[in-house]
Amino acid sequence: MFEPNFESLRTRRLPTWFEDAKLGLFAHWTVGSVPSFAPMGRDPFTLAREEGEEVAFSHTPYAEWYWNSISIPGSPAAEYHEKVLGNPDYGTFVDKFLTTSRDWDPNHWRDVFARSGAQYCVFVTKHHDGVLMWPSDVPNPVHGDRWRSERDLVGECARITRELGMRFGVYYSGGIDWTFQGLGIKGWSSLFAAIPQDDAYLEYADAHWRELIERYQPDVLWNDIGYPKFSDGAMPLIADFYNQNPDGVVNDRFDMIGVIQGRSHTDFTTPEYTTRPMDAHKKFEVCRGIGTSFGYMQFEDDTSYLPIPELVTMFANIVADGGNLLLNFGAMPGGYIPWAQQLRIIALGSWLADNGAAIYGSRPFEQSTLSTDEGLVVRLTNGRDGAVYAMVCGRPTSARVVIDGLPEGEVHLVKQNVRVTRRGNVLELPIRPDDTPVWTLRIGR
């Protein structure tokens, strides 16, 4: 049994299923999809590095932050809200969203999930605006029943996810709830100052988390932007969760600073819009949108979304480095996943159908990066079948490929399941590979 303290929680071992899964889907379906506006451009972390934190917040490309963005005078969202939309109250968006969500067809999501190759889904149950995506017994103290869904959207997503044999997780904004305080966040200091620290909010957030756990039995608790009392406030919840669910995992965002400083517990870290692990000794899960927004943004399209070759290559690199990818889609107000986002999710699933042996259940190989004689990057993994897999990122100019340092063993092309003629590090393929972004070799040992 785990106790609600760091010394006890830190002994928790990461469940194997999460290490093996590699790919999850992140479902941002929020009220921000109604105005669906954010400035196009770089992700907020790049903006912060290049132009400063105030620009990163006032010009954030995150459409789900719309309520905060329009609360910053002079921001692009504030101008859009006044000049284009006529300065309506945010509550009108809430009403429209909850009304439109009544017609959601969860089988649409089920069909996309089935073709994605993903092994788990994390569903946003409450974002920073405080709107609840399930018929909670603990309504918002400011807006009451008006800001909670009568339809059990969380439960329906859990059902379709589990019907496909996937694990289910829940996102909850524990640190930020603008119905309590904090609108107009313009920098990191005001972000952390916006986290309510009073007992009333702790009781509110804790009640929601426990209700979500009891009703939906999630395997992932994905908190965001801190928590009231930070680690001290979260540890009783985490200990109880572990004691109920041996397969449960918890992210680092109950107390991210505490995790970085080595005094708070997490099962995995969550680098956002970067593939660089935050801690080389800790499991990591990269989270990002298909575009530069998590929530649906009407001006994003095929030209601004991550190209499929880049998505596949990024995923192969993340897995070879020991991480998972939590790939986000931003659904429209009625729950429809935009076509261009569907294409990328399904394309990744199609690639996994051919190359999944190099991914699922794999672990990093001791020499994880090689290159071909033409400079194509080669990423290696240890497969669950005992073989080594070499994922070649890019298309060679011929059927002859040289990979210095390739482990010894018989080589097969994974997609075609045909043997490759090998003379040392020189490989003679049956035919030049097609334009698949990453193609895979199996090296038997």
C-alpha cells in the first residue's frame, strides 16, 4: 500500500503497458472551439524564447486559451473578439458548445481511433475555463449546472476507447480554473499566481478527480499546470489512485517544479512541442497538437498542420529515444475531427500497421542512432521479439544501402517480409524502397 508521501510514492515502478504503448491520442474538445480563434504562428515556447513571455501569452496559438487571450488588452484575440464577434460574453460560447455537443456521434471518433494505431486516449474533462465535460455531482460554484454537460461525454469516450482495447485516461486542469481567478495571464509569474491555493479550491479539484476515478476507472491521470498546495495537495489523491489501480500512471504536472527539483513524484514527464526529454532517467511522453493549437482553430488547415513525413519521422525518433507520443486532435464544436487532422492520425496508423514491430513493446538500442552512406538517419530499437529494428528515415537513391555499425545478423525488410542480401554493412535490397517516410529493417540475432 502506498502512503501519501514522496518517500512512498517514489518507490512506484512504471507499469509495463505504458512503456510498451508508445502512441496515445489527446482529445481537446473544448469551448474554445466555438470562437476557434488564435493567431497563426510559432508555438508559445518558441515565442517565449524568441520574443519574450508577454508575447508568448498575448499571441498564443492555443485556441483553447481564448478566454484568457481576450482578457489581455490589445491582443489579437481581444481585437478579433470585439471587431469580428461583437464582444459577446464568454458564457454564450459555453451555451453553444454544450448545446452542439448533444449531437456528437462518438462512433466517428471510434472509427478514427481504430485506424490510428494508438494504444490509449487521454480526454480533456475540464480545461482552464472550468466547463465540465461530464454530469458532475460537484457543479461549478460560480456558474452551477450551466457549465457542466448533461451528456456524459467523458463516459462515452471511455466506452469507445475500451471497446477498441485501448487504455483510457483523463486530463483535468487542476492548476488553472478561470471561474475562480487568474484571467489575463501574461507571463510565467502570473501563471503560477493564478493557481488557487485555498482549501475551498483544493476540495473542489480533489472532489472532481475522485469522481472521475470512481466513475471512469482511468489508467492515466493527466493533470495540468500545477495543483492547489502542489505536491502536498496531490499526494493523498495519487496514493489512493495507485492503491486502487496497479496499472495507473500519473504525469508530472501536479507539481512540475517539484519533479524537476527531485522532491515530487511522477511516472512520466511531459515535454510539450519539443521532443527533448526533460529528465534522461525518467520516462517521457511528448505532447503536441497536429498544428500549433491543441484546441480546434478554424484558420489552421493542411498548410499549417505537421506534414505526414515529419510526423512519422518525429514519432520514430521519440520511440527510439525511449518516449511516447501523445498526439493531440482538436475537435470542432459538434465533435467532428477535421479532415486534415484525421488524415495524419490515420496515416500514422497505416505506417504502424507495417512497422509496428519496431515500435510496440520496444526499448532503445544501446547504439540508437546510425546513418546510411547517403546521410539518412537510422534509428534503432530492441524489439519485444528479441530482434533489433533499424528505422531508416528517408528514401535512398537506389536499392544499395550502406549502414556502418549495423548490428550483426540476418536482415529482413519488415514491410515486405523479405530477406535482404547482406555483405558486412552493405545491403542489397530487392527493390528501392518507396516514398514511405521511414522504412524498417529487422536484424535477427
